[in-house]
Amino acid sequence: MKIIYRASLFTAAFFLSFLITGCSLFTTVYYEKPVEFRNPQKMTEFIESYQKYISGKTIFLDPGHGGEDRANRGPDGKAIEADVNLRVGLFLREYLRSAGVNVIMSREVDATVSLNKRSEMANTSGADIFISIHHNAPGSNSDTWINYTSTYYHAKETDFEYEPMEQDLARFIQRDLAYAMRQSGGLGSFDGTYSDYNIYPGKGFAVLRNTTIPAVLIEGSFFTNPTEEQRLSVEEYNKIQAWGIFRGICRYFKSGAPKIVFSGEKKINLSETELSFLIQDSIAINLSSIEVYVDSVKTEDFSFNKKNQNLKLNVKNDKPAYVRIKAANINKNYSLPFHFNYPTNK
């Protein structure tokens, strides 16, 4: 009877402590491990199966903040955004390198790198894509318990500078990142991707606006959330975040996208020249997706032969022409940004 009585006292004390601490005994550092972390062989198999799609690619990683910019931190000071961003970036670099990807980083240590410098480095890097890594705060919203993950692309569909493939890339990354973290994408977006114009109307994020290669920006989660801060301070959780981003990148490149190339010119008369472009894809092109701009003005005055995937466009000879083309395949994956200056690109 004495043993039972003492056990009951212990149980009561335990649950009283549990209630007083607001359940923190179980929630402060709780996170789920993806199957690849529970079974390392699964991780190896995934990397090997996707290596052929991304090996040889060059990816520019930009861990946000750092150096003199270390003010963003959680309520307990355990999660400093600059450090969390860097850890996720370095872990992501490991995964990418294991699949044969060349990785360039805006910073590899706690250093100050200006926003303009980050874009300049990316634009001259020759990288295929640019990924900026951040974590979030509620801004003017005082609700520190808000928490979700999100991925941003530049501009909106109605804006000339909008590149649909950047939204494609954001969707692939967001889906796998959210799944790996077991974190929703919030209520402001159906799939967790957002235009950066939602934050800065008409301008967007500087690193996305000024970066000329395909670019997205990730907000992993909210370091201001007391529970999330505890998770973000655990390196294994940062590895899980990096793994989710890596999976999304792999799936994006496997999905494929049309490739647009200039294939020649033909002088029609003294006033016009016919330009020819190939929109190449292993599957069929979605004809309704093709958009052609001449000198920033959308035009319907072009022809496309779906059999030989050739697009023909007439331009005036009396002035240079800036041509921009967008196209998606039937899987709704868009081409990389294509810009052509005639005659300077000949």
C-alpha cells in the first residue's frame, strides 16, 4: 500500500508540473523525423535516384542576415535567425554536393554581406538557380504564436517581370519543405507560395528583384514562436529543413521544363526579319501557355509549329527588338527565363 501511495504522489506531482509548464515537457523540442532520418538507407536511395537530374547543376545559396545583422532572435534568445539560416544553408550544401551539385554561397560563416552584394555575386556566378534562406517574424502582428512555412517568388502574374518558372520552383520546394517539417503553409496561400509583392507591393524583396537568375526566397518558419524557437535551436531539425529543401530541388529538376533557344533569322524584306526559336521539350508544349513579348509589349503575331517545336516571329528592321518568350509543357512546368535582343544577340 505504501508503494502505491508513493507512486500516486509522484504521478500527481508529475502532472501538476506538466500543467504548470504549459505542456512544455513534450512540445518545446518535439519534432518528427522523416523516414530518411529513421532509415539512412532511404536517404541514400533518394539521392542516388535523383542524382542524374541535378548532377552538374550549379546552385547559389544565400543564408540571410549575419555579421552586423543579428538582431532577429526568438523570445528566449536560443534561435538567432542569422545562425539558423546559416546552419540550414550549410546542411543543404552537404546534401546538394552529395548529389554532384556545384554549390556557391553568399556566406559560409557569420559575416556581413549587403543585399546588393548577394545579388551581384549570384548574377556573376553562372548558377542555375538562387535560393535565399530565411526565417520569419510576425511584423506588426503581435501574435508570437503564429507559425508556418512559406516560399516566395518575385512579382505577380500581371507584372511584366513575373517569371512563372520561379513560382514552379517555389511550389516544389515549399511542398517538400512543409512535409519534412510537418508544418503547414499558412492561410494566406493555397499551396504555401507567395509573391514577394505581398510584403513589399510593387517592389518585392531586394534579393529577388535584383537577382537576374531564377530565384526564390524561403521563410522556413517563425523563430518568434516559443515552441518553434526550441526546435530551430536543434541542429537535427535544421538538417530536416535542409533535407526538405533538397528534396524539392531534386523533384523540380526531375519534372523538367521546356528549353527555348534562338535558331536563326531570315530577312523577309527591307522592313522585316523573321526570327526563329525552338521551344524544346521531351513532352508536348501547352500551346495556350506560350507568351511572346516584343519590346515589353505582348504580341499574338507569331506562329508555332507543334510538330517541329518551331516558333516564328517577325520584327522590324528599323530598330533593335527585345524579345521575351514564356512557355510550359503539358505538365504545366514553365521554361527558364528567356530574353533575346535582336540584333545584338546574333
